[in-house]
Amino acid sequence: MSDVLAGAARIDGFSGEQLRPGDAGYDEARILWNGLFDRHPALIARCISTDDVVAAVNYGRENGLEIAVRSGGHSAAGHSGVDDGLVIDLSQMKRIDIDPDAQTCVAQPGLTWGEFDGATQIHGLAVTGGRFSTTGIAGLLLGSGSGWLERKCGLTADNLISAQVVTADGRVLRASKDENPDLFWGIRGGSGNFGIATEFEIGLHKVGPMIYGGLLGCAPDRATEILTFMREYMATAPEDLGIGVAFVSAPPEPFVPEEMHFAPIVGIVVCWTGSKEEGEKVLAPIREVAQPGVDMVGEMPYVALQSMLDGGGPYGIRGYMKAELLQEMSDDAIAELVSQGGQRPGPMVQLLLEPLGGAIGDMGEDDTALGRRDASWCYHALSLWMDPSEEVAEAHVAWAKNLTQAMKPYARDGVYLNFTSDDDEDRVRASYGPKYERLQALKDKYDPENLFHLNSNIKPSS
Ligand SMILES: Cc1cc2nc3c(=O)[nH]c(=O)nc-3n(C[C@H](O)[C@H](O)[C@H](O)COP(=O)(O)OP(=O)(O)OC[C@H]3O[C@@H](n4cnc5c(N)ncnc54)[C@H](O)[C@@H]3O)c2cc1C
């Protein structure tokens, strides 16, 4: 541990809380969503302003501390915690100002999607947000941003108008298409590599407050028919339709017949943002093919849909995540996914398949750091478990790795890195593909010492 921290020095000019081991609140503040990562930082600097962030960045850099940046704490890879280092914690910065006429907002990075959606839905506005309401807006937006609205509104990052960013040398910059446009390009997909975002200006869309959505619970033996049908149907479906097909276990909830509790099902999550009448028509062919045993699709608040899956991924659960973009959902790919979905190693494991397309392709391939906008489907393997034993962990990790291996012939050569627990150098390079060199040049310009390296790291060239 650094002498400075061992001596319990304080960050000068810092207004928020500074938590060290033994302080009241330290243990709560260091907990990450992924219980696999039990990090013990030497100092957690809970920022309440951009000035605090500047002071913390300068303090960390000048004292040679390893720095982790934390907003919502949902990093699958545990990047937002660090042993014996400095956590720059933005979770207390939760202001949001909404301009309903302009359909924009200015939001701070400590907001979760539940908080963000709650505020914007008062005005009947939304942007593509995470599927778990406890996820932070910052890490999700900077890394890409996928959600039920992506076919209608594009990726979350596509809706960024500007951001305030604290760079490694402690400068406060604005990034937009007119100011520091290179930085603006890079933070839309390059995540936390170039600085700490302390404010986001985001474009919003008219959505809700009521939508037509929910969950269809179907027998697993319908899986092949459902996916084969969805492949065709979603290729031309209206952008108002967001869908996910998931291999999951039925929750022991009152709305699920008792004989189905914990049983494997194929769940279809539906988010239709048009009228109920149109939604019923659009859903009719899906209902016919899926033959759901449980039909919970109806009019519901958008915010209710956005928190519907929360119970399946509580804070502190253990998780290992893999994901890939698929070029096409071929018959063989479907057969493999159905087989893998049937081998889930535990009841909390989810294999989620999402049709992409729609507004994701409105942004040009080179407009942001995020490419592969023509991918047709994506799979997310969320291998989640509670049991702390090593055998259980091994089985869960092995399932996700085997699945990825088996799906290799159908996958693109990279993925948006937020979705995966494995983001070593090769994976990062492959995922950015031809954009890696441009990102590396940005890293050289904004963070040549790689101060911000606890992330899907883009290494400086020297
Ligand atoms: C259960 C679960 C469900 C998920 N569902 C979705 C989903 O539906 N859609 C989707 O797109 N993604 C999803 N993700 C992935 C999610 O987007 C990433 O984990 C994201 O990083 C979480 O954001 P956060 O602010 O909570 O992250 P944190 O853990 O706080 O931060 C993760 C990393 O993001 C960077 N970062 C965070 N805040 C800042 C900042 N203010 N400035 C600069 N860099 C910053 C840092 O590099 C940090 O290490 C999910 C993850 C999990 C675990």
C-alpha cells in the first residue's frame, strides 16, 4: 500500500466522503454487483462534484495509486474495484435535469437505469437502457448500451449529445461533435479509457409511460420453432418491437403455475412501444408459434418492464458472462443454442438471444468506436450463481466457455466488451477490429500513462 494512504492522508479540496478500511460505510461502499470480486481498496473517494473527481484523479496520479472508476458497480469483469488502490466512486452523483420540449437531459454518472427511467418517464421520455434497473447509466452508455429500445432508439451511446470528461492530467473537457470531436468519437464505445465522464447530455425519445409488453413463458420443446420463426419475423418487424428470447428457469412467483416453478422454460420478453391494438396484432403470430403456457404480455408501465428481470440478478450474486454478435441465425446456430440452453448448469443461468437491426444501423459504421452494426442477432450467456463453492463456480464458468466455443463458427470476430467477463488484450483488439489503431492514438493523446487501465483496456502505443 502507498505510504500516502497508509498514513491516512486526505485528498485536499475533496468535498465528498473518503472511506478507508475500518470506516463506517466502507464495507457497503466497496461491494460490487459481481460477488466474485471481493476487493479491498485502500481509499474509496465518493465524489459529489466534478471538482471532487479532478482532485481524486490528481491525487491518484501524483501518488502512483492504481485507480478504479465506479458508477453503478455492475462491471461483469469486476473492473470497478481494486485491492489496495483508489476507487473513484461516482455513485453519489445522481442529478438529472430534463428538458421535455427539447427531449434531452443532462444526467450525472451515479444514476442507475431505474433512477434514470423513473425521472424521464414522468415526461413520457426514455432512451435505450439496461435490462436490469440496478445497472449504472455511465458504464453501460460508454461501453455501448443495449436494451429493449435499441431497435427503435439505437444503442445508448448513439444518443449521447455531449459529455463532460475529466482526463488523466486533471483537465475538464467537453466532448461533442463540435468540441474535442476525437474524444467524442472514442468515448462512444471506448468506455473509460480516455477519462472519467462526470456529466452526459443525452437525446430522449417518446416512449410510454405505458407500453405493451411483458413475458411469454413457453415449453422448452418450442425453442427451435420459436427461434426459426423469430429469425424471419424480426428481419422485417417494426422498430417499435423489442424482443428477447431467453433460456431460463421459471421463477417461483404466483403468476407462474406451481408445477412450472424452477422448471426450464423459453421466455420471450416483449417491449412494444406502439399502441396496444397494434401490439396485439404484431404479437399474434408470435403467440401462435410460441404457444405460451404463461402469458403475461399486456399493457404495463415501461418502468415495470425495465425492472422485471431484477430478481434474477441481485447485487452480490456471482457471475461470469460471455456474449457474441452473430452474423446470421442459421439453422445450425439455432440447433447449437437450443442444445446449450438445455444444458444450463443452474437455475439462475440465463441464455438471452436478442434480434438486433432497426435503428442500430442508423449510425454509420465509423461514426463511433462501435462497429458491426449489421449484426443480426446477439447472444448473452449470463452464468449466474449464489453458491460460493469452487465446484459450482467451475461448472458455471465451463458452461459459458463451452457455449462460446461451440458458437464460434456463427459468431462475428468481436463483441461490445461490456457484455463479457473476459476482455484481455487480444479480445479488446479483436472487438474494436480496424478501429483499434485510432483508439490507441486517442489513448496516446488523452491517457499516455494508462492511468485508466482497469477497464477493457486500450493500451497506449509505447
Ligand atoms: C446483470 C447484468 C446485466 C447487464 N445488462 C446489460 C444490458 O441490458 N445492456 C447493456 O448494454 N449492458 C448490460 N450489462 C453490462 C453493463 O453495461 C456493464 O457492466 C457496465 O459497465 C455497467 O455500468 P456501471 O456504471 O454499472 O459499471 P461500473 O462497474 O461502475 O463501471 C464499469 C466500468 O465502466 C467504466 N466507467 C464507469 N463509469 C464511468 C465514468 N463515469 N466515466 C468513465 N468510465 C466509467 C469504467 O471503466 C469501469 O471500470 C449488464 C451487466 C450485468 C452484470
